[in-house]
Amino acid sequence: MKSIWKKFSRELGIIVALVILIAVFGILEPLYLTPTNLMDIVDQSVINGLLAVGITMVIITGGIDLTVGSTMAVVIVCIGNLLVGGLNPVAAILLGVLLGFVLGGLNGFLIAKMHLQPFIATLGMMSVYRGIAYLVTGGWPVLSIPQNFRTAMDGDVAGVFPSSVVILLLATSVGYVILKHTKFGTYLYAMGNNEEATRLSGVNVDFNKIIAYALCGVSTALAGMVLLAKLGTGEPTAGQGYELNAIAAAAVGGTSLAGGKGSMLGTFFGAILLQALKVGLVVLGVDTFWQYIATGVIIIVAVYLDIVQEKIKSWKFERKFAR
Amino acid sequence: MKRSVLAVVLTVVMAASVFSGCTPKQGSTSSESAGGAGAVQETETAAFNPDEEDGIEIGELRSALGAVPKLEGSVKLGAVAKAFENEYWRTLKEGYGVFQDKLQANGYDVTIDVSSAQGEGDEQGQLSIVKDMINKKYNGLLLSPISDGNLVPGVDDAKKAGIPVVNVNDGLIANSDVFVGPKAIQNGELAAEWISEKLGGTGQVAIVIGMPKAFAARQRTAGFEQYMAANATGIEIVAKQNADWDRSKAKDLADTWIKQYPDLKAIFCNNDTMALGVVEAVKSSGKDILVVGVDGIGEAYDSIRRGELDATIDSFPLYKSQIAGEVTLRLMGGQEIPRVIWTPQALIDATNVEKPAEEIIGWEEPVFEN
């Protein structure tokens, strides 16, 4: 028991914040705690959660990916067009994943090989990808996405929850394993902490960086395809501003934007927390203008909780050795 | 060190965008701040409110003024739309092209160049386009500003250069010569009237709003609420929330509401994109909830034909821009033009979705000089 406690102590702050948030909304409006509403919160976290999986990896390397909203749009219109053209849904999903890998890998190439700063490189590519999404359809949406694809990405599993939730859980698990149990994951943290030292110890930093961005593209592509399935229409305007929500989810979940620190579970709960907050404010009927303030305050409080937790830890550590 | 600076910058950007609705836009306008929290509930309080002017319709104007004057020399008009990413503005552009072809077919030497800003956040870029047109000595400008204030400096320059400025819906320019557009408040009223009729005057309804930067969008909600308050007291507006004009966010809102208010009977959305997202939520709930949007985009028409979306308010941009072009030529020809020209708008539902637009709005071609 104690070992489990220790293992997830990093995510403790965010879990406590989430429980408090849900309890407060539940007291204010009991309807908030109904299973269907709670399920809705998870379901509505899927898109942001998937984006955040990839962005967490990239942020851990000390980078950032601002293209996710635009990458989503490219995947949405390209795969949407292919599906409407009669492509098999399984092939479409695989192709979508590949497209995400390539688009993300291109970001990684600019950053690793051409030495552009991640913020600037992805700021530029954000605009390029958005333009591509508009060009593919001439600005028009792709209509009537086939039902079989929609069922695959967002259908009911055993009549209980949508397959999109399964996709999020799978992606989070894979991300968790990559970060915690692979050499690649260790390299990502090492690069975020001290890139030069990592390079000098013989790690192929450039290659690993490109792969990190490519994987971010993959999770982004999955998010795009889930959105396509949920709405049944592929809009080139989709995903505008979503990158910031994803970064917020990672940050709230304890990922440091300075790199070298972060966890997949934290990000997962971060995405859920943001959506739980959004739904709570809606259920309570809070005025829109106040919602902006509440969201900002909660982000700051959640990140601060994380800092406090770190402080307590190092304080305990010091006391242990002072004796 | 560099990295920590980056972290700080990012955090600031993130926090700022959370506060501004996740779309980094700057330059809030005077009327927006004047409207404040009440802006979405009350009628606009800005200095110029076309809804309160004694506007006239194009038919009236034509019978008073006769044929469209033929101007001397070649005339170059510049039209600036908000953003072609949006179907509404592409259609408006198409209308300018149609009008130009009609003019040229009738021996008028008029060209209309249409451009737009790079997205609806590009307020400065739109101003640059206008200034460029003034420098290139265009003879008349037809402007649809992104916000109520971003083109004001350009319009001042145009006035100094003696170039007439016609303000084409939406976005307001207080110092323009003429405003051409639909009566904005009527938009929400039409939706409210239709919904209250369908529901027999009682029931719970909800509104999905988009964060409004422009006057016309603010008036949609105001018109809806005012109509219900005055004419349908049995209708209860149980919820009103913002979805940032985003289809997915609107769907999420509707998902939550449908569970929270089991007796919800109708949802009014500030545009069609959000309405189509709400339709997906209603479909998967299996409930019978009316959904009404605004704009009349092609996808909305398709959805009405399929029996999914219930209605949309179309303001016929294809004809709006033709009217705007005609009014500009009349203004330049020295005709006396009122401050506000109303353009047609109508509610489209299953009963009239197949009817040609010309028939719905009673469109007639303008009379040209020989």
C-alpha cells in the first residue's frame, strides 16, 4: 500500500485538486455527481487529453508544440476526404496516424536538425498546417463522414462508454510505459534536464527529439480523428486554440514547462480536471465572463499545489538528513 | 536560463489566452468595453446603432431614386471582408463578383476587388489592406470590419482623401457614410418567434452564444431574449453559455444541458456551426429538441433537408453584397442615401428549404442606365 502511495505521490497534488473540485461542484449541484454527468466529463476530456499526451512528451524534452490544433485540422480534412471517397475506416485510421507522425516529425526535424527554437518553429508550422487544411478543401467543411468510421472512433463499447474514452486510456497507458519503462523515455527526461550532458553521454539527442515530436503528431492525429467521428463533419477551422488547452492540461498535471519534469498520469488527470471545471461551471450556470476568471484561477491554484507539494518533499528530505 | 525565460513567456501567453477565451486577440473595442457584462443581454449602447435608425429597404430606395447611375471613367471599388475561412464571407465575395459581372454586361466600367484579413483575429492586417486601397486610389470602399473599432483610422484617411465608405454587415463603422445590412435584432426575434410558435408558447429553452466581437452577433441573443420576455412569458430560458463559435464545444454544452434539463425543448445557437454541433448531441440523446442556428450556410441547408437541424436565419450574403455595391454606386453618383439600408433576412425551415432565395426575399434586379 505504502509503495503504491509512494509511486503515485507525484500525481497526488492533482488528484487532491480534482477530488476537491468534484466535491465542491457536487455539493453546490447534486446533479453534477450523477454517473452520466461524470461519464460526460471523461468523454469530453478525450480530445484535450489525447493532445496533452503528446505535448507532455515534447514539453519534458524542454520543447513545446504549438501546432497541435493545426495538425489536427490537416488530419481531419485529409482523412475526412479519403473516408468520403470510400476508403476503408481501418486504413484511414492507420493513414491518419502516419500523417500525424510525418507532420510531427517535420516539426522535430526543424527543431533538432535546423536548430530552430521549438516555440518559433512550431509557431511557424502552426500557420503552415492551418493553411494546408484550408487549401485541401478550399475552406469548405468535409460533410457526411461515414457511420462505420464514426462508430469505430466514437461508438459505444458494451453500451457503457464511448470507444473514444478507450482510445484515450490506451494512449495514456502507452505514453506512461514509454516515459517510465523505456530507454527512450529516460532520454526525454535527460534531454529536458540537461541536453548537452545527454549528448555528451552518447545519446543521439537529435533522433530522439524528432521521434518525440513525431509521437506528439500521432496522438494529435488520434485526437483529430476522434473529433471527426464525434462531429461527423471535418472542418478546416477545427482545433483553433486547442494547443493552449493541451499545454494547460499538462501544466496542471505537474509537467514543468522548463522541461525534465512531468508525468503521463498527471497530464491525464489535468485534462479531466479542466473539463470537470468547465462542465461544473456550465451546470451551475455561471456567467461566461466569470468562467474565464474561474478557469485561470484554478489553473494557477493547481500548479501552485504542485509547487507546495515539492517544497514539502524537499523539506522532509532535509529534515531526514539533518538528524 | 533561456529555458526558464521561455517557460515564463509561455505561462503568460497561456494565462492570457485562458482569460481571453483561448483565442489570442487584442484590441478590444470601445463599444465592447462599454457593453461590459450586459452586452449580451441588453441592446447595444454604442454611439451608432443601426437598429435604431430609420433605415429603408432596397426596393424603396430604388423606386425613389430610379436607375443605378453610370459614372464617368473607369471605377475601381475595393471591398474588404473579415475572413474567407468563413463561408459567409466567401459567399459575400461571390456576390460582389456577380454584381460586377452584371454591371459590365450592362456597359458599366466598374471593377470590384475583394480581399479579406488573415483570420478574424487579424485586426491590424485588415486595417493595412484598407490603407493600401486608399493609397492605390480606389474610388469607393465597402468595408466589413472585424471589430467595431479596428478600421476607424482607415476610414478617417479615406474621408480625407474623399473616398466614400460603405459599411457592409457585419461589424460597425460609426463614421461610415452608409450602413448596409439586415436589422440585427430581428435575427434573434425571428428565431424566438418560430420557436415559441412551435412550442405553443411554453417550455424550457437554452441559448448557445459565441463570444461576440461584433454588434450583429451581440444583437442575436438580445433579440431572442427580448422577444421571449415580451411575447412568450411561458417560455423559460434556463441556460445561456458561450461555446466560442466552436462546433465541438457547442456539442459538449448541449450534452450537459440535455441531461441537466430533461424537459429542454429548444436550443438557439448564435451561428450554424455551433447549431450543427448541438444537432449531434440531440441526435445521440434520442430526444426531440428543436435546434435553430443563424447564417444559412450550405451545410445547414443540407441538415434541414435531412430533417436534423430545424431552422436557420439566413441573411443572404450573395444578395447583400450586390445591394452594397449598388448603394455605393448610387452614393458616388451623388444620390441622397439614408444612413441605413436594410437587407433581407428570413427563417429557413423544412417548409421553404427548397424554395429559391430570389423567391423567399422577393429579389428583383436593379435597373441599369443604357
